[in-house]
Amino acid sequence: MARPTALSGFPEWLPEQRIVEQVVLDRMRATFESWGYSSIETRAVEPLEQMLRKGEIDKEVYVLRRLHASDDDSSGESPGSALGLHFDLTVPLARYVLEHGGHLHFPFKRYQIQKVWRGERPQEGRYREFLQVDIDVIDVDTLAFHHEVEVAQVMSEAFAGLPLPALRMQVNNRHLIEGFYRGVGVLDVPAVMRVIDKLDKVPEDTIRDLLASEVAVTGAAADLILAFAGISADDSSFADRVVALGVSDPLLDQGLEELVRVVDGTAPLRSDRFSVVADLRIARGLDYYTGTVYETSMAGFEWLGSVCSGGRYDALATDGATTYPGVGISFGLTRTLGPLFSRGLLRATRSVPTCVVVAVADEGQRQASDGVAAALRARGVPVEVSPSAAKFGKQIRYADRRGIPFVWFVDADGSHSVKDIRTGVQVDADPGSWSPGDLDRHPRILFEPEPTKETPR
Amino acid sequence: MARPTALSGFPEWLPEQRIVEQVVLDRMRATFESWGYSSIETRAVEPLEQMLRKGEIDKEVYVLRRLHASDDDSSGESPGSALGLHFDLTVPLARYVLEHGGHLHFPFKRYQIQKVWRGERPQEGRYREFLQVDIDVIDVDTLAFHHEVEVAQVMSEAFAGLPLPALRMQVNNRHLIEGFYRGVGVLDVPAVMRVIDKLDKVPEDTIRDLLASEVAVTGAAADLILAFAGISADDSSFADRVVALGVSDPLLDQGLEELVRVVDGTAPLRSDRFSVVADLRIARGLDYYTGTVYETSMAGFEWLGSVCSGGRYDALATDGATTYPGVGISFGLTRTLGPLFSRGLLRATRSVPTCVVVAVADEGQRQASDGVAAALRARGVPVEVSPSAAKFGKQIRYADRRGIPFVWFVDADGSHSVKDIRTGVQVDADPGSWSPGDLDRHPRILFEPEPTKETPR
């Protein structure tokens, strides 16, 4: 076969990029589990008719058929049961909760890390296959508000230790929005939300015109709505500014109190990497959100749009008898890493897990080198034996090209030494006790606005 | 939506089963990385025409089309570029090596853990979507033999610590088979291999008839071939038995030496969970194997066939100018776990990651409980705060139903205590220093031939 070319929209990472992805995923998973979230994976396919109920992205679904199925049998089973690849992890979660609800414990806290597929036109940061990282809490009939604080706390903690560009999570609350709009006399709340949602893209004057022409909101009411949408703060001071606008409604009071709890609850987790900010202009387009809404921009990559979004929904799923409310946040890992990789901003300290290469003096001595490797491995040091008994210079280059920091030598007299090939320093060593430094044992990831070599070679 | 029903062939695990799967995957991944194997993931799709080159399972491929693509455009792009879901991880690896070869370091050691899809008729142990765990070593032009020993060592070590039914890896060597057959005068070696491959299913007399009728091998030659196929040993004694048959051929000598190295090289890693056995009847059907071949049966589940198979291939991929030989083994995780789950033989010690539930005396005290949880979490203890300030009995039942071992109480006077709800023992505790035992911190997995509760409740 000739050298294949890349398939647009289906990104694949090189091994060193995959290490970066693994470090991010390991960190997120450890955080989720430390908060008691269970992992699930759902099948990649859902019945097409279920996926299309939400309606909005039907064009983008990939439909399956078995190669040798008959023409009118697109699922491989029977007409009407066509299967498509899931385009998010929320529709599958809803179906999973309905299907397995009798075996789940509620509130059900789960995280889910899986690929999803959308047949969109590919461009940077928009792919046809990409990895999503979701957390959700689902309960039966009612869901306590504190879970809306918790999911923001969990994501804050997951991101806190990651060397990514600063992430800024903007939060708002549908009760607050609806209460405020009702308080100024708006009748069609969703219509006003749709207009305000354009604030990022068009000038305020245009928004004012749209409020007048499309939803008949003018004068003082329009002033109040625009003043409200302009409020943003990284602490609870936003609440005073809302109150100062003089609008009153019971739902507004509830929404204010809820949003203050989200902002205050995440304040202790704030860092230079991740912050949570009340921003009263954001609404998230999706109609099913009913409480807190979340979206997240990445510093320097605001053009990507939100990389981590979600909200509270009163009816994630219902089977008629039982309704399952939930709150969740979804992080788009592939679309976050892709632009960072293509700019060379994020890299691993080496391209392989290996920390030590054990040199082989000649093929007859391979077993001795295997023994050293086994001893190091038993103490948690990732180690390879040199694939060939080439000249030592070539074996050192084998390590150097992969960024492996150490090469181990077994001398003919049975003595051992290990060389840090970054510094050239070589010391006697015992395979039963030697350890690399904690920083060298496993690859780490580095965010470097100006890519440079970490250490001179 | 009405309660959905399961989709045959697309198994989904409950959270406690997923914990079992995660423990297995974590163990395997840690082993692979400790041997220096890099993780890669390939896209789920491959061009259909590439996938069908190997020919044998074209019926089983799922083909994609975008829902709103025109009828003659099954890929969503253009006619002739149809995409299918990958049915294994070897075809994608070959394509990945050709596509990204310029950015890879050889020998390239990689592991890959991904779902694959086949439109087969589902039955127990045979699914339409399932998880495969592959390791391979790929080199350019030539691949040193010691890698054929290494992949068996890596799998031995990966399985050694896992509480699965005993796994028995049977190994053979194509050089040995071919050399022996040639040595007894066989002209069509593949044809004899195909006959001998039926030894598991039909009586020896039938094999003898087939050797005579299909490949014209009779008398002493047939006796020798059947004697050879009957040889099996868990140490290098098999070699003496082959030599005693009195057949000679240079390729036979090479194959014997190679197979002895695989058996001897894995002997130190043998345990009651995993053993490697030379078994001279196995050949693996696939034509492209050229050296060591591996297959694995699970004690009590021999009817599943091989759960972990592979071999050496001289041409995994070629772009005309360069040929990439390789050796690899693929473990079918879903088909191994599925039958164990359905028989209740394998379970986790609890259904969630959580080790401690912090009780909430009343909603006004939730913040104090959150503080305890944060302190425990900071020291690596997975912890949840009770979702409600219900009566303590109900909060304890919340933990008990999930198998969570500890419940933490914050008294009105600020003192703390923790109760092991399995024993009922409650002791004073400090959130800044208390730790669960190592056995309780994270869920463990248990293989229980006769399912019983681990500890009385």
C-alpha cells in the first residue's frame, strides 16, 4: 500500500502527544474518583430515532450499516432500527439511566470519557471524531441544588494541576435570568435570551434594535436587560450589582442565591490555571437547561468557543413514570489539545514511558541486561533493554532520540553503572536499590508559550 | 421514552463491573509502560478498501454514511472513499505505521486499548462491539527474534497479578512446523497445517484420512506429523521429544531453538494464574504469521476459544520501499469479562470509588462536612458528602448499599468520628491524619468460584 494520507477531521496523536493526553486524563480521572464519581462507558451506537429526538444536529450523525446487509436494512437488523454513532455523551447517558436504572444507586454520579462522532465539516478545533470528558449527577424526581456547586468544584480541581493555558469558567443561572426578565416585564423569556446570546458577536446598538423589533422590549426595560447582561465578577459582588438594578421577582432571588453559592463554593479552588466567574450574559442555547449553566474559555484560544460546558436540566430522561433531573459538565479534550499541539505549546518530557535503557554489551550478555531490567521494573522503574548490541554510542543515541534520561551499563566484571545522558554524569549503581528522581520516573507534560528544550542535551 | 431494551451484541457494564474492567486495564497498562511500550489510539474508521484487502471477514464490517449524504456517497466525502469501523487493531496499526512512520522511532513498541466492531451474529463471548488490548513491536526491514520472547513475557507479567481464571498460553513456531513438515517430505505445508488445525474438533482417525485424501501424506510421514502435533510441554523438554522423532531440516533446528527461548524466557514469570506451554499442534489460521504463534485458553472457559492470540509477521505493512516486520499479541477483554460477569464470578469490593461518606447533620452544617471531605481527598482518600441531611440511619444505608466501608460524623461540638459500617466499630478521628487501610482505599476485584459476600454485613 502507498503511504496513506491523513483523514480530515479524524486526528491521531503521535506517541509523545498521546502521553500528554494520558497525563491529562489520569489527572481528571483521579479527581473524579476522589469525589466518588463512577466510570461508565456506553456503547458507541444509539438507535437513530432516539438520537434525533433532540432535533438540532441530525445532519451530523453517522449512520451504520453492515457491508452485506440488504439495501433496506441499514442497521443490519431490521428496517426501523437503524443505528448511528453517538454525537455526544448526554443522549447515551439518558438512555443508560433509563435502561439500567433498576441497577443503579441514586443520586448517580458518573464520569464518562469516550470518543464521539459528528459528520461536520472539519476545521481547527472542530473534528469528526473527538474525545469528550463528561461528569454528571443524576437523581430521581428531584436533585438537590448543592450538586450544581459540586460539578463546578470537581472540574476546578481536575484542572487545577494541569499545565494548560488558563481556563475561565463563566457561570450563570436560568432562574436568575428568567426572574430578572420577568421582573422587567418580559413575556417571552426564551426570545430575549436568544437576542442577548448574540452580544458576543454584534454591537450593543444592534442588540437594542433586535430587542425592540423582535421582542418589543424598549426603553428602560432594554436598558435594564443590557445592564444585567453586562454584569460579571469573580466573587459574589455581582449580586449587589443585580440588586442595585432595582428589579424584583421571587425567581430572581432564588437564582441570585444559587449563583452566589456556585461562585463562593468554587472560590477556594481558584488558581492561576482555573477560575469561575459569574457572567450574566451567558445562557447556553440549549432549551433543556433549567438552573446553573456553565461555559469555559481558554486564554489565547477564545476563538475556540467554550471548551467545557453544561448545566442543570430538570428532565435529563423520563420513562413516563419516573423523571431523572441532572446536572453535568462536558469537557472537549481533543478540541482543546489539537490547537495546542499544532502550535507546539504542549509537550511531554519524553516520547516513551521508558526511564532507563539497559545497554547490551553483546548478544551473549542479553540475559544479564534482562535481569537488570526486571530488577528495576519490580521497583516501579519503566525500563527497556537495548534492542541491539550495537556500539554503546549507538545505544545511547537510541535513548537520546526518545528523550529517555538514563542508560545502564553492565560491565564484564559484573559491576553496574548508570549514566544520565543529559548531563553525561555516570555513577556506580545497584539495580536492587537505584531509583531515578521523582521528576524523571514518568514523563511529565510542559506548557511552554515559547517552545524550548527543557534541559540542554 | 419507554424503558429502552438492551441491544444484542453491544454489552454495557454496570458501574461495579466497570470497576473490574478498570482494575484489569490499569494493571495491564502499568505493565506495558514498565516495559517501555507507548500508548497509541487510532481513529475508529479506516477506508473500506484497505480493510478488505485481508479479505476474510468482509461480511462483518460496519460501513458509515452521513445521515444526509447523497445516496452514492457512503463516506460523506466522495464515492470510493467509503469508511468502515475497524474490526481489529492490527489493520489500523499497519496504516498508522505507514502514515506516521517518519515521526516514529523504531523498533516501535506500542500498546493499544480500543473498542472494535464486527457485525457478527451475537452470542456469549462474541459481540458486535468489544474492547481489545494489543501489544506489538514493529521494526524496519528486520525485527530481532528476542522481541518474540518479550511480548510473551509482557503478557505473562500483565496477567500475573490479575484474579482471573488460570490462563494458559500455548506457543508454537512456524519455522519449526515448516521445517518438520519439509523434513518428512511434505510439499504443501499450508495444506497440512489446515488439516492438523482440525485436531481439536475431529478424531485422529479422521485427520489421518484427511492427510491421505487431501495432501497425499500417508504411512510413516502421517505417523510423524501426528506424533509431532501431539507434543506439548511447559518446559524445554519438548525439544528432546521432537529430536527423538528423527526428522532433520535446518529450519526445524532454527524453529526449535526459537521456541525453547520463548518457553525458557517466560518460565520465571509462570504462576498459578498464567503459564506458557509449547504446544506443537497450534498454528493460528492466519497466513501472515511467520515465526512464533501464540494462543491462550482460560481454565473452565475453553469453549471461548483463544482469548489472547498473536504471532510474528514478516510484513505487517509495506509501502513498496520499506517493509515493517512485527510481532504482537491481542487480548480480548470484553469476551473474557462477559462470561465471568454473567456467572457472577468476578466482582469489585464496592460499586463506587468512594471510600468514605461524610454524614451531614443538617443542611446548615453541609459546609463543615465539605471541609472534612476536602481534607480527606487532599490525602488521596476518595470521599463523598452525603447528598442529604436525612437521619443518620438513612445516610449509613446510602453507604452500605454501595459497599462504601466508612461513614464519617462531625459532631455539634466539632469532634469527629469514623465508623466502619462492616464491623460497626466507631472511633474518634482527625480528618488531617486518618487513613483507611490500604485494602480499603480503592475498590479491589475478587474472583470467586462460589460467589459469597467478602465480609458479613
